[in-house]
Amino acid sequence: MNKYFSFVLALIALLAVACTNTGQRETEAGKASEQQDQVIAAARGVMQRLIGDRAKDITLEIIPAQDSLDTYEIEAKNGKLTVRGSSAVAMTFGFHQYLKKATNSIVSWSGNHLNLGDQWPDYAKERATSPYQYRYFLNVVTYGYTTPYWDWERWQKEIDWMALHGVNMPLAVVGSEAIAERVWKKLGLTNEEIREFFTGPAHLPWHRMGNINKWDGPFPDGWHDGQVKLQHQILDRMKELGFEPIAPAFAGFVPEGFKKRHPELKVNALKWGGFPEENNAYVLAPDSPFFEKIGKLFVEEWEKEFGKHKLYLSDSFNEMDVPVPKDNPNAKYDLLAGYGESIYKSIVAGNPDAVWVTQGWTFGWQADFWDKKTLSAMMSRVPDDKMIILDLANEYPSLVWNIPSVWKEHEGFYGKKWVYSYVPNFGGKTPYTGVLSMYASGAIEALKSPYRKTLIGFGSAPEGIENNEVVYELLADMGWAHEEINLDQWMQAYSKARYGGYPAEVQTAWDQLRKSVFNSFSPYPRFVWQLVVPDTRRKGVVNTEPLFFKGVENFLAGSEKLKSSPLYRHDAIEMAMLYLGAKADEHYKRALAAKAAKNQALMKQEGDKAIAILLDIDRLLESHPTNRLQPWVELARSHGKNSQEKNYYEANAKRLITTWGGVNEDYAARLWSGLIKDYYVPRMKLHLYEPNANIDAWEEAWIQKPWTNRTTPFEDPLAKAKELVQKHKGA
């Protein structure tokens, strides 16, 4: 009898275990199903915001990643479209590929070309896997040169653009100062000591990197609250889409008020950009007991507000000299090893699972300092799996600096993980530049190199966006390419998707553009009329070789076939603007030469010709979706609660794209309607015709005075663009 009861009890126990296991499996299956539903809902949300209710007709399915790498499949049969992906981003990127290849549609900054028809065109099954875990996007200074005053509506469009272009590793640093303020208050600083630390909003990227303090600040009291609210919206959407956003971390920079409160601490002043001493940043010594304490507080406060993050960005010496003792240059190795260790420890003290991300720009920019021994020393005390190097600027070694590729010189960054990237734009400048053949092939060499095993990402880190769109479309596709892209085929597909066709004239035009402006790279492409006098400090001019002019003429010759396409019209206006801007530059340079020769009549004649062309350009651009001052000003003013705040934000926004500060005047020069007529032209007149004018005072007055748009667009800007190009063709 006892054996019988023992048997029953054992059976009951087994059944209980089985039920428990079944319940656990059902719970786990339920969670997995719920997660899949969330991924599909996030991807469909992007599609629905783009095409409306048509998104409901698309079948979306989850498929496994291939070797832990994002994978998508697209196919359409009998009017039914199916998009499969291993993540929301894989699905949205795959969907955009289908739009481009099957429907000749595209999503871009200057507008969307959606050619959907009544049903989805058939498309044979296509499968692709990205060779990279991450596709990186944005630059620390994009948050100054493009996004400082964006609202949620504009950010939402950009996040959708990222998802459709395959991005899953964006930089996300909005609201940094609100978190920093909380940290400094905990450390005993007053509101005034904290407020004077920060720059104006448009200049905050350089404050975050320790380049400057105070400049054009302080900002109004309500700024922090608005930025925290906005960052919640940004991060919620990014996380919903499965992005791995890079959050900011402490890099050692402290307010002057903190330095004064702790005179016992060794704090080094860092000089940058020709700013006076009062704008210097101060960096803690690596052995400071406060380094880890402050870093820990920053990460904790960030995660208390915005939730857990994995990737944290920290840069201590961006474009600045490391404070190495002059009497002991070899001390730099221990010093840099200490900095690397301190930064890493300060991050993981707040989150043990965090990974330190750092920009590799300065390793090439200051290549003489950052030799192999120096950089390896800085990384030496950080675990390999706890650091990612953003190798930002793979154009620059060969095209600008004349040095070996940074990733090659530093042997794939000595076992640390790294991201291969480009910086196609400095300051948000508008002229066309970039070597498309390099963008279509450069990363493939890295993929096939011995350093492939730690290469985890590919991307772009433009200083300013909403320009040179062909470059970013190509780079988005390169994030999924295992081999070099055939540019002849790619350009045909691009043109059909962007304009709806690829007539012979446009094909010829793109061939000529690829051999001229898109076969050369200039970090600082600006016309002389944008600078008043020729730039002798920075290398870089607008490419105006004859083949470029022919390319524009041929592009405009395709207008009869493509004039119904908004994106064709936008690009035609932009190309005509660059063409005419170069013609104006020729006249303006002749006017400067005449001025130097004291030939007043010729100076006036040539100056007036340049000005007349520029005023026509200004009117042309008033019909362009992005190349206008008005949206820049309106977004800045929208942050103010009263006229005083609105005027402050507008002045700060205008300062960045004009006088900037320090030695950076005209660095972010834009070819924008409103800016040409109301800033560049009057300034040119002062320089040419009023030799005793105080141009610096005029510039500051323009910045401070609220701007009103008085430009009226042409009734038919495309026809006018063709007319003006023809008129000045032989000039």
C-alpha cells in the first residue's frame, strides 16, 4: 500500500513539473509572439506614416537573422506584397528597396516620389543580409548644423527616414544639458554657475565635446523641459523600431564654478577655435577622484530619466591638444592610458553593461600625435568588447590629409570593435561634392581585410544633412552591400526612382556630374561671394570645371520628359543655382580684382552683374523645399514662449550659419533663399562699394534683428532656371 501511494505521489509530482514546464513554454511563446507583434507593428507604423492605409495591405512576417545579421526578403505576386525581416529596420529597409526597384519610388529629404499605382507590381523574391551588425548615422555636430531646433514632427520624419534607409545605430544626444544640470546641482553648484557653463542651443555640440563654454548663452529657462520631452519622444520611437541609440556620457569637462569650488583639483584648460580664455573648457585629470563619481552620476541620471542604454559616447580630446607635460613627452602614454581607463570606468560605474563609444575623427586629424603607440596606450586598459571606435571620415586620409587610412594604420584599432564611416559634409554646406566611386567601393576593402572580425558597423556621420542626397542614398545601400556597387546600374535605378525616368539627356548629365563634382571632394566648398574675400585659411572650393556646367545643361535638357516630377524640378533648381552661383563668382572675383586695381567703373560693372545673378538665384531657391532660410528661422522661433525668447533663438540659429564665433566665420555657409538676398548680397555691397563700412558690426546687427522673408518665388521656377542658365551660359 505504501508503494502504491509513493507511486501516485511521484506521478503527481511529475505531472506538476510537466504542467509547470508547459506553462513556462506557453508563457515564453506568448512573450515571443507579443515581441514579434510589436516588431511588425513598429515597421507597419513607418509604412503607414508614409503611404497611409495602403500599408494595411502589406503582409509583414518575421524571419530569423542570418548569422545574427539583419536580413530581409521582399516579393510580390498577383498584387500581394510580402515583406519579411529579422527586425523592424530590416523590414522597413526591405520595403524601401521594393519601392525603389519595383515601383520607381523613393523617400528623400527634399520630398518623396511615390508611384504606387492601384496594386503592388509583381516582384521576384529578393533576399539580402547586411554584412554589419550596425548601420550608423549622424555626427555630434549634426545636432548643431541641422537639428538644434527641430520639433517632434521633423524628428519623426527623420527617424522614419533612418528606418527606411536601414539605420539602426543613430546618435541620440538631445537633452544632454538637462541631465548635466541635475548632476552639477547634486555636486553643489548654483543655478547661475550652471547656466553660464552652457552655450547657446545651436553651439551645444561643441560644448559637449569640450571645445567651448558660455558662447552665445545662456539659453532661456524653459529650454531643458522642452528638450527632455522631445528626447523621450525620440528615444521611444527609436527603441520601438529596435534601434540601438548612442547616448551621451561624461568626458571629463567641468564648469568653471566646479573648478573654483575645488581649487585642490588639477584641471587643464583646453583651447579651441580661436575663442578667448573665458570660453575655454576645463577637463579633469584622469586620476581625479571626481572623474568616476561624476560619470557615474551622469549615466545614472540619464537612465533614471530615459531608461537603460547600452552605448555611450564620450570624447575628451576632439580637435584639441592633449595636456602632455612639455618637460616629459613620454608621460603621454601613461596619461592617455589613464584617461581611457577613467572614461571607461566612469561609464560602467553607472551601468556595468555599457559600452564606451568614441569618435575616431581626431586620430586622423591629428595623425602626427596619435601614432600607434599613443592610440594603443589610450585603449590599453579598456576591455575589447567594451569599446567601439567610430572611424568617421574614410574620405579624408586619401583625399584631404594624404595619410594612410586610419583603420589600416591602427590595425583595425587593436582588437576593439569599430565602425567604418564617412563624413560627406562639413557644416551643412550646399555645393555638390564627394567621390561616388569611393562611396560605392571603399568599405568593401575593409570587409575583406584581416580586421573584418571586429568591424561591426558601417555608416555616415555628416556634419549637416539635407544636401547632396545622392551620396546618402548610395551609402544607405552600401550598408547592405557585400561587393562594390555598379554605379552605372545604380544611377539608372536611382534616377528612375527619384524622377520617374532616365532619359538620355539625364543619363549624360549624371555621367558628367560623376566625372566632375561627384568625382572630387572638398570639405569647405564655398563661393568667394559667400566669404567677401577669398579664403586663405581653409582648403576647399566649389568644383566648377567645364564638365559640371555641361552636366547641368544636359540635366535641364531633360525637363520636357521629367518636368512633372517634383524631385526632378527640385534638383534642376538646385543644379541651376550652383551653375549660376559659379557665374556670379566669376563676376565677383573680377570685381575684387578691379577694386584692387582701383578701377571703380569696372568694379561697379562686375559687382552689379554678380548681384543681379544672385538675386535671381535667391528667387529660384524660394521654390526649393530645403534650401531656404525661412524654415531654419521658424523652427528656432517656435521654441520661444515670448518675443524676447523667440528673438534669442533666432539670433542663435542665424549666428551658427554666419559668423559662428572664434575663427569659424562663414564655416557653415549655406546657399539658401533669404540668406543670399538679405545677408550675402548686402555684405558684398558693403565690401565693394563702402570701403569704410564696419562689416563686423553690420553682421552682428543682422543676426540680432528678426528676419522677415521678402523673397517672392518665380511663377515657373523650372522654366526660369533654364532661361537663366541659357542667358549666362557663355558669360
